[in-house]
Amino acid sequence: MTKLVHDGTPEGIHAAVTGWLELNWTTEAERGANASDEGMRAWLTKVRDAGLATPSWPEEWFGLGISARKAGIIEKAFRARKAHGWGRDRFHLGAISVFKMGSEELKREVLPDLLAGPICCLLYSEPNAGSDLAGVRTRAEQDGDEFVVNGQKVWTSNAVEADYGMLLARTNWDVPKHKGLTFFLFPMRQDGVEIRPINQITGESEFNEVFITDARVPARYAIGEVSEGWKSFQTAIAYERLIMAQGGTERRGRQNEPTTPLLIDLARRKNRIDDTSLRQKIAQAIAYRQLNSLNNKRAKAEIAENGASSLMSLGKLAMSRIQHGDARVAAEVLGPEALLSGTPNPDAANASFDAAKAYMNSIGGGTDQIQRNIISERILGLPKDDAVDRDLPFKDVKTG
């Protein structure tokens, strides 16, 4: 499969990608992609090889070398056809981290596979290192050309389905906590990896505990330099916050909300659209989303230039406020009906689900409180809190 041929203009890209989809996203291809993992992998391989999975990347790395704005043309065309595989340069955290920070050898070895299917879970948080991820105690000790890993991770989304995990582990205990960490692409499907699902209030089990006992990861799978992984990790978490700031944790149908927002539709169907108080609250909710969209554009531009952006903390914090706020307004529109649930009451069930799901955005990728600290220090320039352990060798840091 050859790269998509286009003339570089928005019109030319649109014509080329719609023509490509017309030729390739056939009824048979759609049926195969939706029927099996093998069918989906075959389709994603086609998308990858055409440069359509990561169009903003250089051609030598499966891209088309076009701008993010022009890549949006491809996204719209894929969405219109309900085709899979677009936006992996925005949403596949494993592939993005390897592309941005991995060695040439690692990129050649794993990017083709990552872009053709496997997902990566995030092995960051630990029972005693959630808000302070630099305090992780999962240990990775070098044994020849591999590292042996022991430790526990928690709140790991999609660990059961993941082929790889993006692992933050300590490889040097004799330096301060930010300096002794290594960021690995960690193979999940091996002996020594035990996954225990966590039941959530929404009824889902996206989160998991992961216990790692004498598992192994090749030394060449380090993303960035050994014991200098904090920088690589910051790039990865910036993209995670970008995804969350864009509503990536919202239920399907809420993400990239349509022109007529769901709250307006709900108020119309419940005959509450003429309630002036509710109209004002709905208008405010829409304004928050629009403002957050503009801020996300600023953050994307800064990430493209610098590899990371503290502005993502603004976007992630704003999305938490948006999700909690929308759920409150929906409950107010519904009135007593909001207390109902189940299949006979889809509006109430959706409102309840959104209210519970909003806490995922408030916790994942760094809590709302952590985002406020980042905003105050890195954006507003306020003084940092005292950190007595910042310059101590990590082995000397006292824990409770």
C-alpha cells in the first residue's frame, strides 16, 4: 500500500482522502474490521501504510508531513464514513511517546506494530504514589540487556486489553526522586504480570490494579535515556491531559459534541427550553466548552513547538468543571425524573452516568488539585510549595 497522493491543498487532501475511503472502506472492509481483531488489524495496517493514521508525522515515520489543521480534514472524512484508524498521532499515547522520545532503533522496531492495533495502558500511579508520581517505588534492575521489574500499579485503565504498558519505574535510588526514573514500553502479556479489575460506580471496570513480579522488559524499550525518564514521561502525560481536555473520558455521543449540544436537545424534549434560568445555565455550559476548545488549540501549538505544555492543565481542569457542571444542569432539567434509572429511563440513566463518570476526569492524568498547583506555579508564576525531599537521594526519603 502506497502513501496517499495529494497536492497539499485542503481541497486536494479532501478529494484524495474521500477517494481513498471510497475505494478502500467498502462494506466488506467495514464488516471485517468490526467482526474480529484480525479484520481490524488488517484495516489499520492499510490506514497506517497510506499515512492516514498519523498524517502530521513525517513520511519516513508513516505520516504525510502535513499540518495538524490539514490533518483535521482527514479526521472529518473518516468520521463522515464512520471509518476507524484516524488520529493515532493525537490519541495513541504509546505510539506518540515512542515517536517523540524513543530511539531510532525502538521506533523502527515497534511503531509499525503499535500503529496497526495494540493499545498501551498507563503504568504510572501506585498505592503510595498517586499525586506525586516522582515518588514511584516500582523497581527496575538491569540484568544484561533486560530490566527485571517488581512493583504494583493502580488505577490502570484498559490493562486487560493492553499489549504494552507505559511504565514509570525507578532505576536509580541514589539520586533525587525526579532523576532516577526510567520510562519503558513494557510488554504486558508475560508471566509475572497479574491484573485485577476495579469495579467502578458507573458499573464499568476500566481501572485495574497491576502486580508485577520479576517481569522483564528489554533495555532497548526505554523511552529516552535510562534514569532520565521524567522528561519522556512529561511528554506522555501532556498528551494524556490533551485527550482528557478534549472530553476523551466522556460517554460516546458526548465527545466532540455536535452543533446542537445535548443539553439543548434534552431541554427541548422535556419542554424546559423556555425556562430562562435553565437557558442561562445551558448557555454558560456551552460557553465553557467553546472557551476550552480555544485553549486546547493554544496548548496543541505549544506542544508542537516544545513537546509539552502546562496549558494542558488548564484544559484538563476545565473539562472536569464542564463534565460536573453539565451533569448538574441535566439533573436540573430532568427534575424528579433524575432519580430514576435503567433502560426505561435513558435520559436519567445518562445523566447519572455522566455525573459518576466525571470523577474519572477529576482524578485521571493528575487530580484537579494537582492541576491547580501546576497552573499556579508554571502559568501564573506563583512560588512553589516547600519540598523537603526534592534534593535528597530517594533511598533516604522517609515514608509513612
